[in-house]
Amino acid sequence: RDNSLDSRFPAVPGQGIGIVPQANLVGKASIIMFSTDGGAEWLKPWTWFTAARWSRIGGTI
């Protein structure tokens, strides 16, 4: 995930939010809330519907 604003990587000033401290992780993921094929743009919500992977949304992990 190079060139990503993924929060698992240290934040660059003005980009991303940085790494979440391990002490703040309480529990584990169990359900997929939303999933896209990568074609959606964060600041253009109208693109979310065509990029949604409907078969994954609501699925368990």
C-alpha cells in the first residue's frame, strides 16, 4: 500500500492519521461494514454505490 493514506503507516504532516497505539485496540473485527472495488472516491460519495462490493457488505470475517 505504498502511496496510501492507510492509517497503519506513520503519518506524513498533513496526510493520514498515523498508527493507532496497540493499547487502543480493544477487540477484533468480526463484520465487514463497507467494501469497495477501489473505484470510489472518498470526497465523492455518489461514487460509493457503483464501487460497492455488495456481496461482501455485512459479511463476517
